[in-house]
Amino acid sequence: MRLVTLISSLAGLVLAGAVPSTASAQTIAGIVIDAASRLPLRQVDVHVLGDSGRTVADARTDTLGIFYAMVLTGGVYRVRFVLDSTTWFDSDTVRVASDGYVERQFVVRLPRVYAELEVEKQVRVRSGSALPRYPAALRSLNIEGSVLAQFVVDTTGRAQMSTFKVLRASHGDFILAVREAVSRMSFYPAEIGHHKVRQMVQQPFDFRLSASPSPFTVDQPPETSTP
């Protein structure tokens, strides 16, 4: 299925009522799309803001980029999509009637992601950062392998897990170990002109029984590539 068709189909599911409604409640629902890639934004925190800018409801997009949030009263709201403590995007106003159910496709324009050659200081892993654990079942079977993961490191030095993608892997258990570790890893963020910026990285993780206990050496900066 072509990507455009897939996104349209997902949006159609939302607009057709795939997101459950709740009687006697006001609900804002939608699918969240990255304006640049046209891909759904997965596992992103969603905050519904009232007139004063105060958060009145919270939600989180699922693996298809779909969310729904219930508010206590009808009114005019904005929806904030948060990637990290310094990166978020606010929607246009959304008007919700009493007992109303509003469904929309939200197109989010995120701050630019830079490639390795565009930054002055590349992303580096902090010493003492979390590392993947060798899966016990694979260790007992003397199975070695590797994972090549791609993800964006934000300006706080954390991986944005909504961007996490596996480019190559030798076993599913290695993927689970890497995904869990990356969510906890700490990085020095990339910089341009002493300003922290978001950078796309491609990081290999090697699981070798004959090597040191850690399958990942943190002394070297991650490899990077253009998103």
C-alpha cells in the first residue's frame, strides 16, 4: 500500500469513529501527522489547553498516531503535542460543543532535525549512560547478533522514542533490549553556534559473547546520517 494511501486510511478510521466515543462527555480525537515526513507521530504526549493555557486533559498517541482526550465542558481549546521538555507544537483552536465529539487530522510542524555534517558538535553518549542488557535466553544459547537503530536525540540529550526505527537486526530479542536501553540512555546533544539542536543518529549495537560485558562502547560518538 502506498504511504499516502496508508495515511489516508488511518485518518479515515479516525473520522469514521475508530476512536471510541464516550456518552455525555466532550471528546477531542485525531490522528497526528508529521508535516515533513507525512508519517504518524507515535507515542507522543498530548495536552489539551483551555482558555488560560492551562492543561485540562492529557492523552498520548498510540502506535498509529491516534489519540483521544475528554474534557469536562464544551468550549474552545488548543491541542499541544510534546516531544520533549523544549519541543512542542500547538494546534489551531478546536471548538467543542457540549456533549460534542470532534475528530481531526493534526499536522504537526516540528523543529528541524539536523544531520551529522550540519552540526558543529555531534551527539555523544554520556559516560555512565544506560546500556542494553544481553538477553538471557540468547546468551544461554550462545547466540550473538547486532541491531542498527535510528532515532532523533533532542536538545535535552534524550532519544525521542517516537522516531525510533530499527534499520537492521539479527533477532527480535536484541531489538527489545536496544529499544528499552535507548529510552533510558543519556546523550550530549548536538550543537550549532553553542545552541543545542536535534540530530538524527544511526547507532549500531553489537552483542558479542567474547567481548566485554557491555555490547555497546560509549566512548565513541554514535554514527549519524541524514533523516
